[in-house]
Amino acid sequence: MWETVIGLEIHVQLATDSKLFSSSSTNFGSEQNTQASIIDLAMPGVLPVLNKKAVNMAIMFGLAVDAKIADKSIFARKNYFYPDLPKGYQISQYELPVVYDGELEINLDGKSKTIGITRAHLEEDAGKSIHDLFDGESAIDLNRAGTPLIEIVSEPDMRSAREAVTYLKKIHSIVKSLGISDGNMEEGSFRCDANVSLRKPGEDFGIRAEIKNINSFRFVEHAINYEVGRQQDILESGGAVNQETRLYDPKKDETRPMRSKEEANDYRYFPDPDLLPVEITKKQISEIKKSLPELPDAKKERFILEYGLKNDDAEILSSSLDLSEYFEKASINVSSKFQLLANFILSEVVGLSNKHSLDISKSPVTPDEIAKLVTYVSDEKISIKQAKEVLNESWQNKTNVDKIIKSKNIEQISNIDLLSDEAKKILEKHPKEVQDYKNGKDKLMGFFVGQVMKETQGKANPKALNEILHKLLKGE
Amino acid sequence: MIYKSVTEILEAIKKKQISATEITKEYLKRIKASGDLNCFITLTEDSALNRAKEIDKDISKNNLKPLSGLPIAQKDIFCTKGIKTSCGSKMLDNFISPYDATVVDKLNEAGTIMLGKTNMDEFAMGSSNETSFYGAVKNPWDYEYVPGGSSGGSASAVAARISPCSTGTDTGGSIRQPASLCGICGLKPTYGRVSRFGMIAFASSLDQAGLFTTDALDAAVLLKEISGHDPKDSTSSTVEVPNYHDYCINSDKKNFTVGIPEEFVNDLNDDVKNSFYESVKILENIGCKIKKINLKHTGLGVSAYQVVAPAECSSNLSRFDGVRYGHRSKKSESLESLYRESRSEGFGKEVKRRILVGTYALSAGYYDAYYLKAQKVRNLIAQDFSQAFEKVDLILGPTTPDKAFKIGEKMNDPIAMYLSDVYTVSTNLAGLPAMSIPMGFKEGMPLGLQIIGNHFDEKDILKLSYLYQKETDWHEQVPGA
């Protein structure tokens, strides 16, 4: 039996307007190299000036994960050559990061577990190398160069790919809740490196491989699972895992070696003499603390108290800012049927958004529309089955739910007099079956329901209809 | 108009005895007549004359700025917009800066006229100006001798009176040592007094911009204009900038307590010793109290410097990779060869040596033994000074152990070359201000007196220099006169 050991390094792009050390815009998707100033281009003689907002954002994160905040933090140069790294060094932090010694509780399969957060430090992003634009030549886009990041380094506390993804999702939810990142994984605002190793339980850590730059929750799970399998094969055949950096290829669902330990750079870290140490005061920390928005754990408690949700549902809803916002927007228009709403969102809406790989915040069916559907179900205007059908159609055709219900004429008949009339008609039509039923052929109840449904084109409220039929058959 | 100081030129322009155009033409003429000195890498004749015309127009409208019409030479380490900024290197032989350094900006703003960009050791690494891609600069006192370095072109130009003043940079003595060897004043301000923005970095924690002039008052006038906090340089100081010139003229202070570190005078040769103690006598006559002091870690200064400076340089010079600007080898076929060939061809021998030394000192496994240890020595040196400044106002010594050496004499002996900085590096390590002023001659070559002050106490350095220069005429000696 092998035990999987996983530690994550998460890179989170901070939502500042300007770069970490220059006044260039951090806007995504602008024309190449239009957001690269003389500082981002590393012209001779230029100097970095720290964007203090980024420091405050790092502090916010630190407070959210119960970490210590350094009273004095230092920027260091990480030296290596690459064309998208204009200075030939990245300004990062080595000793004395802004945030250290934090922890985060995650919940998986009803069990909770604490993951240690070693540190979170500020650093600047590199530019982008583009290899497929010009034949035989590489192009450099420095728009991203200098964009502020925090790198969040966990302890090797996770024991499965699912735990890693749960942790990753929670961090994602925290940074989005704090408003310090847009968390957009497709645009690279939130990406992670996974350190994976195997060991026999109780033994020392095994040799790890680092899988670089994974940019979706799904890929993280796949990449780790692939890597675990690969390492297990090696170890079980008596081999040794290489300490190396690997890349995950989502198309082939495999990891491939990128560079070995021997090829690894000696980054020659040393304190950046161009920047003064960052002094962080207690006052600054307490002011930031006061301004912190609601975090996922607090939100979960509130969802249980305020909406009476089940623990597990509150947990899932609060773990994603998009999801909780969606729920809360819909909840405004749903009177008291919050658990029903939660069920419907978690099973149906989340199902659709997963199927279409679309963020729930970008769902074509708005929370208001979902509230309507849930209200109709709870008022027994439509059945839950119909609600699902309407949702599907609304998602696909982007038409509003009222229109669909009207056009399909699928409004449920819950009117008792109306249903009684229909039921009576059917019973009168089938005296033999009524007699058989009375003689103990219970199965025939389904027949009667089916007949009424047929008459009403399936619009009869099944629950009400059942009650009415029971009453009529007993009474006769 | 023969040999005028900065203050005299400014006065003459103010009184309209001479126009900015006339004085600019005069200095351009002198520069051209002095071609053999090799002081300039780029002469900006046209732009200087155009600018002089504009300034004359301003003057005619009585729009006078503090340095209106003053010609100045800029060390080619300062970025100058639209003008080649080579840093003395083949690497930047094709580099036209897209922006002005803060020092350049401030001097332009104050009304100066740039005559050109002066020659220097490549990337300011050198003590003789022989490592320049543009060839050695000559010492105007004797063309066979070096002017010192790295700001050799700037020092030689002021000494030869082909520019009334110039800018320099000082990482381990690169202003004071050439000032000493050329017989002029060279002021290195406190670290952080003058912005480093736009000054091509050699060793960021040691680099400081400063000035060359013929006398202390001139330095005082110029220092005020280039000093002050720059939001573009986080390490620049917000300490208030005094009016140095008025302080020199008006303050009654003269009974300074002056410390002489034993470590600075123990091993001097007789000529330097004699000149130095004659200067001490003059200061005593002025009213100064002389005190023997110790700076016991001075001997470690050059060693610590030769770790810290190369370490920082190895990182600072990484940006010269042939990708975005600067020299790009034609031989490059792959990314790695683009780096290797461009840097091999673009950098000279001394620069390569320091990059290698610095890379080594920062390497995994050596960092603690070299870089960290050097930083510890640096702290000890700074402590020596701060303890000394509890007892004395200013510290005095010779700027260099000897007069200038001959061109070629030390090029193959880097250690001997590095040791010519022995009295200057420790002030950089401690971030202190210091100035070299002429104190005599040895065999016809000038000698310099170094005055070191406490942090941000440039005013007392200038005041003492001013008092000394009222009693002496070393600074009025002109080569070839």
C-alpha cells in the first residue's frame, strides 16, 4: 500500500489595477506589448517601486487563513535567464515572506482536515513566450510581465487528488471572496503546481515530482492521479522516482518530464537592493482585518442558520463564491423553500454548468429564473420533473421559463375540483378495473393515474391526483 | 573668459556679460581642441547649441533658473533621452535611451546645457578608465597617466577645463579616485541623497550619483539641484535638502573636530604623507581640532566590496541579453547561443570577471560564506564609522594611496587595481558622503584629500572644503598652464 503525499503551490494573480513594480495596467487581453513600460521592459537604469495595494491583498489572504503576518518582509531576486523575464531575474520573496504559518480546514466526504499553509509570498509574473506565431521564431509579449502574484505554498498535507482539489477550490473561493483575485483559471489568474510523492505509511517522504502550471480543477485531479499511477508503477517494479519537474498534457492526460534536478536552475536568491524592506504595522493589519469580507466558513454557518440548509449543502454552496452568490441571488425571490432551492441548484444547475464546462456565474439561466422554477414547484404549479425540462430548454435556447411553460402548456393542474372531475370520469369509464382494485389489485392505482395523466396531457399534479384517487376509491 | 568656475559662469550669465550660446560654443571649441584626451563618447554639439539658444531666449525674458546656461558633461552611465547611452560598453554601443535619468532631468530643469556624454570604465567597473570599449581616457596632467575611474572622462574633462563641471557615479570610489588623480573636486553624496533612477546600475546598494567641479562652492551649487527624494527610486531619501552654497558662505562654523583614522595614514609614502599633514596643519590653523581615531575594519573593506559589488552586478547585468536592446550577436542560432554569443561579444574582460565572481558568490552553497559574510563585514564597517562620528564631525585622509599610475601599468594586475580603492570603498559600504579635493602634487601629478561626513552631512564636508580652499590654491592649478 502506498500513501500519496501532495503539496500545492498556488499562483494567484492579484486584482490590482497596476503592476507590482510599475504603473502599467494589468488588464488582460490587450494588444501585445502595449502594457509594457520602460520598467517592465527592464530598460537600463530603471528601478522598481512597490505597489502597496498588492501588499495589503497579501495581508488579507494571510488573515483569511489564520496566518502570521511578517512585521518586516523582504523582496529578493530570483535569477535566471529567459526571454519573457526581461530583467534576467524575477522579483520575488525568499526569506521573510509577507505571510507565513497559516492553515485551512477542508471538508471532504463528511470529514474535516486541516491543511498547513507554509507561506504566501508576493512576486511578479513573467511575460509570455509565444512559439506558434512566427515560423521558426519565438515572440515575446510582456503585457503580463510584472503583474502581481501571491504564491501560496502548502505543507505536504494532502493525501489524495480529491483532497488537493478540495483544498484548491477552497483557496480559490477565499481569494475570490476577498476580492483579491478574479480567480479566472482560463486566463491564468489562478494556477497551481503540484508536488506529488508516494511513501509507505509511516515512512519518510518519498522523492517528489513537481507538476507545473496546471490551470483547472479537473486537470489538477487528473494530473495527480496520473502521476500517482506512474510513480506507483515505478516503485512497485523496484525503480526510483526522479526528482524532476513535469508538465501535464490534458490532451493525452499524462505528465511528461520538463527538466531534471540536475538541470534545475541555481536561482541565486539575494535581497533586492532596489527595494526597501516592507514594514507592516499592527495598525495596518487591524485595519485590514476590520475590512475583511465574509469568508466561506462564516458563510456556511450563516447558510445553516439563516436558510436552514443541511450542513453538506451549506458547505458546498459556501465553498464557491460564484455558487453562493448564485444561491443568494435566487433566494431573494424564494419564500422559505431554501432547501428546495439549494437542492435544485446543486443537482440541476451545477450539473448543467459542469456538463457545459461553464462557470455558474456565466449560466444563461439567471438566479431569478431559477427562483421562479423553484417557486412553481413548491406551489405545485409544475412538477420537479417539468422544472428540470424547463431548465434544460431555457439553458439551451436562452428563453425565459414563463415563456417555455406557456408555450408547452405544461402548467400543472393542482386544482382539486378540476382533478376530482377528471378522476371521476376515468373511474366511471373503467368500472371493471375499479372493482378489481377494490378486490385487492393495488397495482391498478398506476393505471388510473396514467389514464388521468393522459387526459390532462401529463399536467395533473401527481401528488394531488394520488390523494384524490385514493379518496374516491375508498369512498365508493 | 579663461578658467571660470560654475559660480562665476552663472554670475556672468545672470549679469548678461556672456550668453549661454557664447559659453557653450567656447566649451565645445575646447573639447574639440582636446580630442586626444578621449573624454567624450558622444558629443552633443547640435542639441547643446539649440538648447543654449532657447536658454538665451528665456534669459532675455528674465526667466532665469538656478543653473541657466551652465554647460555640463554627463557621464555616459546616465540615460539621456534620444541620445546614445553606452555605459562605456560595446553591449550598449547601439542603445539610444527612450528616457532621461532623474539626475539628467533635474539638471535640464535647472537650466544646464549638456555638452556630451563622457567616457568611463565599462559599466563603471574599473579604476583607470582603461576598461572602456571606447578606449582609455588620458590624464590631462600627463597623457601617459590614467585619469582614474570609473568616471575618468568626467574627471579629466573638468581638470582640463573643457567642461566647467560634470556628473559621475561612485560605487567604490569612482568619483573621488579620479578627482584625486586629476586634481579636482569630486563629491559622492550620501547613499539615497540623489536618485539612481536612470543611472545604469552596477551595484545597486553602493551606487551613488555625484559631481565633479573645480571648487567646493561649485559642488555645493550643483548638489542642491540634483538632490532630493524621487518617487521613482524607493531607496532615495526624503531628508530635506539644505542650501549648501549659502551654508558654505554664511555659517560661522569652522572649529570642526576632524578625525584621522590610523588605518588611512599608516602605510603612506612620504610624498602623500607630507601633503596630507600639510593639509592637516592648514585645517588646524583654520580652527579645527584634530583627533586620532580608528576604523579597525577598514582593511576588510576591499574584500567585502569585491564580493558585494560583483554579486549585485551579476544580477544587474542579466538584462543585457540581446533580446530587447543592445548588442545581439549575429552568430546566435538558438536561445542559449543568443545569450552566450551576445554577452561574450558585448561585455569586456573586466565586466565578465565581475559577473563570474558575483555569480559564484551568490551560488547555492557559497552564499553564506561569501555574500552573507561580506554583508556582516559591511555592518562592522558601518559600525566603525558611526562610533567614530560620536566623537568627530568629519573624517580625513588621503583619497588614494598614491598619485595616478601609468596607462597599462595595472591592467594585468586586478588586485593592485582594486587596491587603489582602499580608502574609498568603505564609505560606499557604509553609505556615507565623501569628497576628494586637491591637496598637492607628487612629481607633477595631483593628490587628493578625502573628507568623509556623517549621513546627509554633505554641508559640513563642503564647508570644510570651502574653508580649506580659501587657504590653498591647489584647486586653481590647471594642467598645461
